[in-house]
Amino acid sequence: MKLKKLLALLLALSMVFALAACGNDEPAGEQSQDPGTAASDPADEETGEPAPEPVTLNVAYMPNYGSLWAVIAAQELGYFEDEGITLNLMSFDSGPVIISAMESGSVDFGYIGDGAHKLCVQGQASIIGLSHISNGDAVIGGPNVTKLEDLAGKTVAYSSGTSSETILTNALNSVGLTMADITPMDMDAANVVTAMLSGGVDACAIWSPQSLTILDEMENATKLAENTDFSDISVSLASWIVMPEYLEANHDVAVRFMRALLKAMDYAALEENYEEVSGWVADFLALDVEDVLMQARGDADWLTGKEVLAGIEDGTVDGYYELQQEMMVASGAITEEEKCPVSDYVNYDIITEAGNY
């Protein structure tokens, strides 16, 4: 009798355990999660940190290698995807036009060449990253202008407020001339090329790749000056910018944007990667890869992200922007009274925080 009771008890217990096992369909080691405590964001598989909130950014560029080398590399290498960023790339002709678009709210982040930095000094935009030191600007003479002194009395095409104006001013000053000694014709980059090739002007100041187009297609064109000719007294900088009010409201997004760029710069600045990055840029712009590769090999000193960070730490980058202001004063782009501490318009906090990668 006792044996029958014991067997019945054991049978009942086995049924209880079987029902309990059937009620848990999850693999061993996994636990059900109360919907009320579920994480709102998926976690990064390596760090366990919440994935960044997805964001789509309108980013302004100019159609050349210098403007695109880091941003296209960051996109191709997956660094923007890592940051939860989707890019809407928007093409513009010059830095001042990009800043105008940013002021209207249609652009979140933008790239500018050397000349437009004066607008940052004047408080219209904040710099969040140094891109590179440019050598892509040139003063080019037509058939009757073979040296800088020949510019006197000649009609010269340029784009005001850009690196075109900066190099033209430096070139004129180097031979004792000023803008008053020439007939300056202010126009956008595309019209500069047209004016030169048609013979409508005697000379021009323009950046790459327009400068390369003129030198390649115009018979008897002469490169009169380039950025490196004035490296002892000047520096031509290219930077990434944002509106101050946007930066205040979107600090984390700016850090994520710059972190992707700095990582890409570490890769794209290496000479062994020029061809690959040029191919990416050429595909994006629908240009011949060899033409783009020429820009990669000659248009700038391409800085790695780590070089930029080291330059901030030892004061080199601050010195670049200080020298740039001195050049602006010398050329009349800004007044002595408009000079200000570099930290007023260059946000080093964004760059250094982004550098933690």
C-alpha cells in the first residue's frame, strides 16, 4: 500500500515538473523581459551601450576632393552607420553660400575653404573640426600674363569671400600690388572657368578642380601662384562648421558626426589609400578617377584625425587659426577690432570629445 502511494506521489511530481518545463519555451540562459522594463534602444554587441539614436543630417559640400575626402570615406567605411547617422549630401559652389544655407536652416553641417573663415571670426558659424591644410588654390594667367607683375591693369576673375580672394590678395601683395591695381571681376566658380576659357578675363584666382580644368584646357595658361608659395606667411585652412544655435541644441550629434570624420581621416590621409578614396569620390561626383587622384596627390596636406587631436593638444592648431586671422587683417578681410580668441569660434570640446575612439 505504501509502495502504491509512493509511486502515485512520484508520478504526480513528474507531471508537475513536465508541465513547468513545457511552459518555458526559451532556450537555456535567456530570460523573459517584462515589456515595461524593455530597453528602448538596442545595445551595441561589443560595448553593451545603447545604440545611438538614428538621425539624418543635411551636410553641405563643394564638388571637389578636398571637400569630400573624409566625409565620403567615413560613409564608405561605415563610420556614420556606426554613429546612427544617415547623410543627405548637398552640393554648393562656395563657403559663404553654404553658411547662408545653414542660416536658413536647410543645412546642419557644412564644409568651408579658407576665405569663408572670416564669417566664423565674425560670429556667423562655429568651427567643429579642422579638415586639412589646402594647396588647392591657384592664380592663373592667360596668354598675356606670365608672371604676377603682369596682373597690373589686367581683368582678373575671382570669388569674393572665398579662398580665391585670399590667394589673389597674397599674390598681389607679394609683388607690391593691391586689388586697386587690377580690374577685379567677382563671380562664382563655374563662371570663372567659363570667363577664362573664353578669353573674357586676363587671369583668375580659383580652387581645385576648376584650376586643373583651366590649366588642362586653356592653351598658354600659366600657374602664377599657389598656396605653398606663401607658406612662410600664411596658411590655407579647410574646416567643418555648424550654426552656434544648432550646436547648443545638438552637442551629442556634433560629437558623433566629428568622430566618424576623424576615424575616416586616419584612413584616408594615408598615401596608400589615396587611390581607393579617390575612386569613392570619383564615383560620387561621376568624374574620372585619375582626375580626382590628381587632386588627392597635390591639393593639400591631408591630416589624420590623430594629427588634428595632437595639434590641438600642443597648440599647433590654435596657431594655424591665429595666423589665419592675422592674414585676414593684413588683407582687409576683417578689421583689427574684429580679431578674437580662436576659442570664441573654434569648438575644441567637440573635437577632443569626438577623439575618444
